[in-house]
Amino acid sequence: MNRLEGKTAFITGAGRGQGRAIAEKFAAEGANIVICDIDAPIEHIEYPLSTSADLKETATAVETLGREVVAEIADVRDQQQIDAVVAAGLKKFGQIDIVVANAGLLINKPFWETTENEWQVVTDICLGGVWRTVKAVTPHMISRQRGSIILTSSTSGQEGDPGILSYVASKHGVLGIMKSAALALGQYNIRVNSLLPGPVDTIINDNPGTRDRIAGKPNATREEYLTSVLNWHVLRGRSALAPEAIADGAIWLASDESRHVTGLELLIDAGHRLLPGLNFNNVADDDAGR
Ligand code: NAD
């Protein structure tokens, strides 16, 4: 407890899921919290995103834990909106010590059927949004010669997935931002690291399109998706992880316990990236190459 006492953390996409879990765990560790999320559906996204009621619920949870909160509706596609959240946070708390660029979404579709607009939406949020978030806090952190920047990538930042190419490309790109920003900001005592979750039980997964992709079958139920995730993992009995499992890693990266760590790709994936892999495509009948 109190590993983040006296610190302020800014978390994007905190209306629910991992962002909310991170806000709550950070507050429980003593941090004051600045959060943002959207309050409207985004074109092409086939599952519901957060609402202002969700963001309020996160804010109330933080307050219930005895910490103060600034909660604003903002879209990470818009630099002015992110800058306004940072300004509101600085006005109230005078400092931002930690940022978690967490907002993200995906579209399940073969890449050759993906439209220009669909590619734009995913990359503008998952990649562009991370760049804008880092950009918004960096001058302040440089002026204080301190800061911990945490960028949410994914196991999809290290491996391919045929059903979500725009997401995979973005999450690989997040690691490029992380490494480059870590190199640029180390001289100012600012650390930049990445979280790489495996499957987490949030709405980005628990929706019809993603359930089908993960389970490898059409019309997959919640139970089928959760059962199939067991085989994504090396560790026994782990289905889609709770968002709090990712928040536990975020606390370490945010706190002084990781003060000598920058440029880290922190996998929280129950061993998924160790697996040698399996091709689920129908390749058995092709005699090419024999
Ligand atoms: P989630 O869908 O519950 O949460 C994502 C949040 O981002 C939502 O609240 C959504 O409203 C918000 N968001 C989307 N577009 C936004 C925008 N333009 N501006 C501001 N907020 C926006 O899913 P989650 O699992 O909590 O996802 C959090 C992060 O973790 C995402 O970056 C996701 O890609 C990543 N991730 C998730 C998993 C998983 O299996 N759930 C695995 C690896 C990485």
C-alpha cells in the first residue's frame, strides 16, 4: 500500500476495463487520478465503447478510496482534447508523475476487406492516441526531471494475428514509440515502458466478433471464448485474465520500485509468448512445396 503516495497519474480510456482497474489500484496505492474516455460510439466499431456514466463510475470508485480525481470526456484522436485534460489535471494537482496510455479498440476483419476508414480509426486511436498522450505530458515531465510513462501494447505487439492486422500494426508501433521515447527522455530521468497483456476479460474481447476470433469458431458463446483462452496460456487454469492482473504490473512500472527500469516490454500473458504456435488454417491438402 501507498507505493504511489504523493503522486498523480493520468490514465486514458479509464471508463472501464483495464483503465478503470489501473485507476482504482493506483488510488488504493495513494495516487490522485486524472482520467478520460469517450462518450459516443465510434464509426465502424461493432461493440459498445464507454459512456460518461462509465467514466463517472470510475471517478466515484477513486473517491471512495479517499483520493481526488479529475475526470473528463476526451477522444485520444484529438490533441487539443488530451491537452485540455492534462491542463485540468495540472490545475488541480500541480503535477503529473505517471501516465498510462491505455485507450484502445479493434476491428475484427481480414485486412484485404478492411476499408481506409477502418484502418484510420484503429491506427489513429491505438497508435496515434498513444503518441499524442505521451506528447501532452512530456514538456511537464521534462520541467520536473521525473516521470513514469506506461504505454499499453499487447502480445499483439510482438506477434501477428490474421484477424486484426490494423490492431497488430498499431501495437507493434506502440513498442516503437516506447523505445524511441525511452531513448529521448532518459536524460531527463523520465522512464518509458510498455505493458503487454495477453487476453484480458474485458468488452474488447467479450463481444461477438472477438469471441469468434479467439475461440476460432462462429457464434462462440462467452463460455466457449473463455474455455478456448485456457489454451492460449502456459500456466495452468488461466482463462482471460482479470483487468486487475494488468493493473498490478502497472503499479510496479509506475512506482519507484522500478526506478532503474526503462524500455521494458512487460508481458503479463500467463506464458503465452513462450508457446511455439499452431496453424489453424486449412493447410493440410496443399501439396505445394513437397
Ligand atoms: P475495453 O474495451 O474495456 O477498454 C478500452 C477503453 O478505451 C474503453 O473505455 C474505450 O471507450 C476507450 N477508448 C476507445 N477509443 C477511445 C478514444 N478514441 N479516446 C478515448 N478513449 C477511447 O478494453 P481493455 O481490455 O480495458 O483495453 C485497454 C487496453 O488494453 C487497450 O489499449 C487494449 O488494446 C489493450 N489490450 C487489451 C487486451 C485484452 O485482451 N483485453 C490485451 C492486450 C492489450
